Amino acid sequence: MPTPLWAAILPLGIAFGITYVLVPQVRRFAIECRVADKPNGRKLHPHAIPHLGGVAIFSGFFLGLLVALAVPGGEALAGRILALLPALLILFGLGLVDDLRGLRASVKLTYQLLGAVCVVAMGAGFQGAAPVGWAAFVALAAASLFWYVGVCNSINLIDGLDGLAAGVVTLAALGFMAVAVRVHDAAVIVVALSITGSLLAFLRFNFHPARIFMGDTGSMFLGFALAALACLLAREVGFWTAVLGGAAMLGVPVMDTAAAICRRLAARRHIFEADGEHTHHRLMRAGLTHRGAVVTLYAVQIVFVALAMQVFAGHRAAFTGAVILGVVVAVVVSALARRAHVVVRPAAPALRPVLGRRDAVPVRSVAPVRAAVRRDEAAAEVLAELPPAAVRPS
């Protein structure tokens, strides 16, 4: 029994509504529990911001999928969608623990691999339309593990500006959905619409100036969910088309991750060592505003999605165009950042609230800033010393 159109679109509305309702509640809970992302020399926000938004995103996404399985025709999708849920729960739990307590990179990588093994074992890795031998099966499984872990970390790395990761993931999900409509893959449509609905609601609170961040709770499971869309499409379009098209569809995160790995290897640093040299940092160093940098990367991501659509349509040469675009953008942004000599600092917190919309006061010295923070709902653990540039008299 084919899935009715309304049943495919229903997850979008459910995910949007649940996330929209839950974000303020999760934000209030994070403030009361003193769970916030503190400013430092690498992060560009001037105040401690709650970062458990991924809880609301996952709740909307998860309920959207469950509703999709319960409507007429949903039983036909159950096998493929349920294969994703255990791994998504593992990644959600991993991100939540990381946001609450902090985890070493090696621990996170271990659990990411565990989630990837789980999802591949349940049949949601790269698969061909026809049965394959053992050698090909092992190769596909290895490629699937690398793909899931790589995409998961690329989304985590791009989550550096207000609304950036949420917007880029939304655009990629819409691109995957368009491909799924063309090849009549209802499972991919439902998953993509659930992602889109939850993130559209979250962007209402996450676009600059953000009131809440998704944190690793959101970025890790979203990376896995996007990786799963390409894997599920492989059955319809073939392995290489799915890999090349998926990489192009995730153009901005893949470009930024590849640049970060090359940069760190060239500097003889560990590839997991954090820095402030990501594409969005360099765009701001080149003189763009916070919103300007985000919108610029949105535009670049739209071009990547358009090229990916051509790859999925059978024009694999479009992948070469996506690679050229990524290299050109990375080189140009790096050159502009070097020439601009602009020091990127967190925006001055004058007339900006701390962890809320209340008690905003002009900033004249360190003392008024600390007073404003103490009057808010946040407790002592989220108080952080602001950079000197952020507390100078205006």
C-alpha cells in the first residue's frame, strides 16, 4: 500500500509543533540546571548560552517518525526507519552526556563507531540493488562506517555560529527529500521531512542572536540522520551515486572538515584539536557580520545542493564542479581573512541579555556585566570572564 501524500507530510508538522513547544521549556530547564556554553577565545558569543536545544530537536524528530509509522502505509516504512532508531538514540545519548559533563574525543569516537556498527548491522548502511559477495559486503560495511562517523563529525564542526548548522542541515535534508521524491523512496522522504520540521522550529530560537544552541546533543544525531539518508538512497541510485551525491549535498560541512584536517595536518597538530580557523571564523575575520557569514554559507550550501541534485540525476561530472567549488571557496575565504587583518571578537554585550531577554544593561565595565549575570536565572557555574575587548567602554 503506497504512502498517501498527507501521511508523508504529517511528520513535518508534528516535528515542527513538538520542537517549537519544547524549545522554551528545554531552555528554561538548561538555565535552572546551569547548563550553558561559556564564551572563550574561540567561541564568538559574548554570554553563556543554554545548549541543550538538541533535546527539543530530537523529541520533535523522533515523534514525527513514530507518527509516520502509525499512519496508513507506515508499516511499509517500518523496517528501514526502525533500523535507524537504535543508533540515533546512542548518538543522542552521547551528545547529551557530552553537553552535560564533557567527554574526550576518543570516547566520543568510540561511541560514534558503536552507533555506526549498530546501524550498519541493522541494514541501514550502503547497499546495492542486487545481492553482493562477501568481499563487496565487507567493503560496503567499511565505507558505511567511515561515512556515518565522518558526516557526524562534520556537522559537529560546522556548528559554530548562530543558526549555521541548523540551516545547512535543513537545506541538505530538503535536497535529499527532493531526490527521494524523484526515485519514490518514502522512507527517505519521511526522515528528511522530520529533520526539516524540527529544525525550522528550532531556527526560530537559534538564528542570530541565538537564545539556545543545539549542542552536541543535536549535531551528533543530526549528522547520523543525514548520513542515513544517503545510505538509504543507495538502494535506488547505486553506491557511487549515493556517495558522490551525498558528499556534494553536504558540501559546506564536508568542505569545512576537509579544510580543517588539511590545516591541522600541515601544522602537525592532531586532527581533533579544536581551533578558531573554520570557514565561518574566517568569513567574520574577512569583515562579514555574524548574520552575513551565516547567510553567505547558506548561499554556498544551496549551490552545493543544486550540484548534488545533478549528481543524483546521473550527471556524475557535477561532483567535479562541487569539488572545484569547495576548493575555490576555501582558498578565497582564507585569502580574504589573511588580507583583512580583522580580529574576530565576541560581539559586545551592551544592551544584550544574558541567558534571557531580561535585565539587559549597557556595559561600562566588568562589574556591571557580572551584576547583570547574577540577576539572571543562571548560577555561578555559568559565569565566565568576558574577553577584555567585550567590556571596554563604548
